[in-house]
Amino acid sequence: MLDAIDRGLVHALHIDGRAPFARIGAVLGVSAQTAARRYRRLRAEAGLRVVGLASPGHAGQVQWLLRLTAVPHSAQDLARALAHRPDTSWVRLASGGTEILAVVRTPLDVSDGHALLLHDIPRTAGITSVSAHSLLHTYVGGPTTWGGRTNVLTEDQVRGLRPEETESAVPSSPLTEADRTLLDALAHDGRASVASLATATGWSPATVARRLTELRSSGALFFDIDLNDSVLGATSQALLWMSVAPAELDRVARALAGHGELAFVAATTGATNLVAQAVCAGPAALHTYLTRRLSQLPGIHTLETAPVLRTVKAAGPLTRRP
């Protein structure tokens, strides 16, 4: 379990994943060396990692939530194969280990082809059913995050960590192939130094710093963190598939976005039109949330829960193999 400094560090990195340790330490009341040491320990012991990700809209992409069921002996291998693909954002095993849940990014332009959806999955042995749900609007997730990670710092501390506004920043130009190299490096390590990013891209450090500022200020680039949430006491997770009347959808989704138990809320296509991810302290806490809080929200007609057994891939790509 994490202590107050560790939790404060996690919260701080959600506010600004590239904040210098000196600034994080000053806000937390510890030295820069202590903040850096805690970060390294959490990387080693809790899987903490800052990742820089392109906003799907700016990258010309649409996101799909896939539900796959597979025969028991092949589900884990299929999940690992999906996790190693660059076009998947996260992959989870659910419902007894035979259901795979994955977020996949595909081009907005259908002429570019949807290789995974149209070719790779239909030809994969062991898959017994497939459904694909386009994520129409994300209310929680992406640049926003689970409140269980961001309930530590005071408003004054948060203000001290927010990146400085760049009023004179030029709006970001469309993403280029050169940007892809920068984004790939940030996806593996969002705290990579400007010098190492310059080496990866072949740009000068000044060009890297300027482009980072442009991408962040325009919303084309945001920072998220990977973390094993069990260290925060969250041991039960479940995907909640809900059916809501279209006229009530936005109201219900915005209400759910205020629930601290939910790390992800999105409107989708399909037989159900709203999906959420619950993160709770245990089965009893999940049951309490479903029966005493979610049940009090009018407008939800049906609810299906799919317990998450294992996270194979989280926000960022899998660590490169040596």
C-alpha cells in the first residue's frame, strides 16, 4: 500500500506527467531527491509509468471497444497478441478468463482499412464471438482519470503543479510522420528528457521543446500514467454495460462521470449504449456501489457486469523487450 507521499506523487503526475521532481517535491514538502527516489521505487514495485499519448481526434482516429470470447486454452494467448499490437490502448481478461476486452484505434478514413476488425480477428482461430462498439464520446478516461488516484492534493497544491499556460503558443499544426517518432518515444516514457527525445527524433532540443509545447497546448498530446491500482487498495474491477434511453444518455453519463468509483465512462454504439469501468476496494464495495448508488440513478434500463480478472495492457504500450 502507498503512503501519503506516494499517493501525492501519483496525483501530481496526473496533473503534469512531466513536472520536474523539484516542483513535485516542493508541493509535497519533500526534497527533489526524495520525490525522484519514490518515483523510481513505484516504477519498480507498482508498475508506475508516465506515458504520452496522442488525442485520437487530433490523430485522425476513432476508438473501438472490442468484446471477444475465446475458447479457454487460447484466450490468454490472444490477449497477449492484442496487447503487443501498436493499435491497441488497453487489453483486459474478464468473465472467467474467456472474454477479452480491448480498446482499438482505427483511422477515421475507412479507405485506410481496418485490418484488425475486418481481417485479423475474423481469421483468428479460437475466437467464438466478436462485437465491436465505437466509442462515440468519452466522459471519463483519456485526459481525465479515476478519482481514486487524484483525491490527495489540495487545490493550492494542484495549482502549483499545473503546467504554465502558454498564451502565445501557436496552435498545433496537424500531426506529421516526424511527430510519430516523438509520440512513440513519449508513449514508452512520458518523462523522457528533451535530450533523449532529440536523439530519437533527430531534432534539436529547442525544436523538441517547442513541438512539445505546441502539441500539449492544442490538446493533441496528453499524459496518462500506468499503475497497478491494487496498491491503492482497489482489488475489484468490472466493466458495466448499460442501456439508456437516447434522450437520457448525456444526463446519465455526466452523472456517472461524477462517481469516484468509475475510471472510465463512454457512450458507445451497439445493443448497449453506455459503458463504464468500476474500480472498487473489493467485491463487497462493488456490490454496494451497484446496489446503493448506481441503482439510484434513473434512466438505466439494463445493466451487465463483466468482472476484470487481469489487465494485460494498460494506457501505454508494452515495455520494449531487450
